[in-house]
Amino acid sequence: MIKAIRGTRDLLPPDSALWNFVEKTVREVFAAYNFHEIRTPIFEATELFARSVGEETDIVSKEMFTWEDRGRAQSEKNQSLTLRPENTAGVVRAYIEHNLWERGLSKLYYIGPQFRRERPQKGRYRQFFQIGAEVIGPATSGSESPVRDAEVLEMLSTLLNRLGIKEWRLELNSVGCAADRACYNEALRRALDPVKDKMCADCQRRAVTNPLRVFDCKVPEDQPIIETLPRIGQFLDEPCCQHFAQVKEILRAVGVEFQENDRLVRGLDYYTRTAFEFTHGALGAQNAILGGGRYDGLSESLGGPAAPGIGFAIGEDRLVMSLGKSADEVFRKPDVYIAPLGEGMNNPSARLARELRGHNIIVELGDAVFKLKKSFEAATKAGAKYILIVGENEVKASAFALKNLATGEQKSVPRDQLAHAIQS
Ligand code: AMP
């Protein structure tokens, strides 16, 4: 038997109804904040991720699904392609490619699969789904303003509340700008130099190449050392401090609770200033529902114009896990099962089904080869509320036997009153 690859999974009904419920709510909430959907390709040039997410990050250094694509003509060079491990890079690439800065501030969202070669475990997959949004534009469009950061965070809190997710926690930090990071990296290198030999192999490498990434380390033995390291907060320049202070001020004004976490640096290199995560206690070890932050220099590092921006990615798999709702609450079962009774009854049944479906009634249509007993079994299995019997006598009288499967109550209903009877 051929099975789904480890770390990937099938989404079956009724669970898929929960995902649809989430995505419908997301679209409604994001629309209220004037976000619009963007769809970018699932694979991109490998270089896009190396240059944005960062060569030294776990994502790029060990988790990407990358392959060499043979050039079609002999003269064409092979190209290295990668299944997208995240979607911000693709959105910023599209922003540059389509001159989106001409539109002022772009507020874009996406929903789709991402791919990382991670060790599969609960809440961590190799193909997983992210729902994300980006606010990006020239500085003149207000893209750099702390108002944007606070709006995005407030929108997320609204979304989680609307989905009925309780007990989420917003953790907030500022990772400063490029200049702050240069000073901070220097300080980190100095602090790590005498202790790095006691740390894991990854951290020993990070300490030299990209010391900030030491904070991504999950090795328990390294944590006491990491606790003693200087924090980025001490290295923020005045504009970065003020920006962060204003984000927090607006959040307080709109009543969104948050906790500052000065260890939060996120696992991607492009972040500047605001960085955040929403966590949820019920998720266990993989407790981050979503993460995001500002990326003011990203467009330029990809060869585009200056385009400050802020965005986030929600792990949809984890969002669904933290819903605290069962699929049955949102799964719509058939309102009625139509049971054609006897030869020649398929045609009038199909006509009736078409008519009722036009009234937004969910109809499951049986088959005249089924005996009545089998039709009842099929209707019960499908979870239908009613069964409607379509026999020769019913068609002649233009009145049909409608039976409520839960109560057993049965009545004869004239054709023109059927939709009403089923819906009430
Ligand atoms: P990141 O793109 O790493 O900032 O991740 C954003 C969110 O995506 C995380 O908070 C998780 O909810 C989700 N996520 C990241 N990696 C995975 C994965 N391998 N499986 C499931 N969800 C993931």
C-alpha cells in the first residue's frame, strides 16, 4: 500500500469543515482591515529564500526541499528551485516584480501550503499550511509607522477571539534596525567567545557566523548560557526605542494585552524592529500559533526599492488544533435524502433534487435500484435530517412523504411546500 509521506497528511471530512470555517472567518476579518488576497507560486528560485530568510537560519541551512531543474535547451543553465518554506519572500518578490509600490500601501494576505524538512512531531509537519499577511509600501505610504504594527497585532487578537480561541498570549520584542544589530552582534560575539565551546555544534557555528541565531537554540543544556547573554533591548537606538514604545502605547489604548519577551528574535534573518509571537498553552512543545514582525530592509536586499513592511504567518494546522471546537459543530450534513422508490423514479427524483438545491437545501440523492430499507440506511449513514420518498403515487399526487429521521414523524407535503417544510 502506498501511504502519504511522513510529515504530510490528508485532510478528510468532517475535519476539512473546521479548516473551511477558519479560512472563512480569516477572510471576513482581514477584509474588514482592507487586506486583499495574493497567490504566489509554490516553488521559487532557491536564491530568493537564501537571500531573504538567511543562509544561516535553520530553514535555509537544513530544512528546504531543493532540487536542480534541468535547463530545457542544452545552452540553458540548470536552475536551483525550492518549495517555498514560507511566503513573505514570495510576496516581496511579487511586490518588486509588479511595481506594487505604485499602488501606495499594499495590504496583502495569503493562505497556502509551505514546506520544511523538519523532524515530524505533533504540530510540526513537512507540508503545513500558513495564513499570512503583509503590509508593505514606500515609506511615504506610512508603511513604517507603528500604527501599522499595532493594527496588525490588534487584527490578530480580533481574529483569535472571533474564532473562539481563548488563552492566547502575545509575546512582543523589538530586534532593532541594521545598525543596532551590528553593535549587538559584536557584543554577542564577545560574550559568546569564552563560552561557546560548551555549547552545541550549531551554536558554536552560529557564534561565529550569525550570533543572533543562538537564541533559536532549543538544546536544554545551552539554555543557562543563553540566559546570561546580553539582550537586543540594550542596543536599540533612539528611533527604534520610540517606535517600539509607540506600538506598545497603541496596543494599550486598544486594549490588546501583551508580554515583553527580550529573548524573542524569531528564526528568520529579515526581521527588524517589532517581532512577535502568539502562543497557546494547549499546543504543548510546539506552542507558537503564529509569528511575525517588521522587515524594513527586505525589499532592498532582494534588489527592490526601499519598502518597509510588517507581516505574520499563522500556522493553520496549529490554529485548528487550538480551536477547541469539534468538526461536528461546523460540518453541514444533508438536510434531506431523496429516496426514489421503484422503476422510473430516478428522473422525477433528480428534478426534485435540482429544485430543492436551488433553495440552498443540501440534498443527497439516492438511486431507484435501492430498496426502501437500503435508502433508509443510506440516509441515516449520511446524517440526513429528513428522508423524502418519491414513488409513482407521490409523483401523480404531487405530494411526497417526508419523514423526520430523528423523531420518526412523517407527513405528506405538497411539492410547492417542500422547501419550506424542510427548512423550518
Ligand atoms: P515561521 O514561518 O517559522 O515564523 O512560523 C510561523 C508559524 O507557522 C509558526 O508559529 C507555526 O505555527 C507554523 N509552523 C512553522 N513551521 C511549522 C511546521 N513544520 N509544521 C506546522 N506548523 C509550522
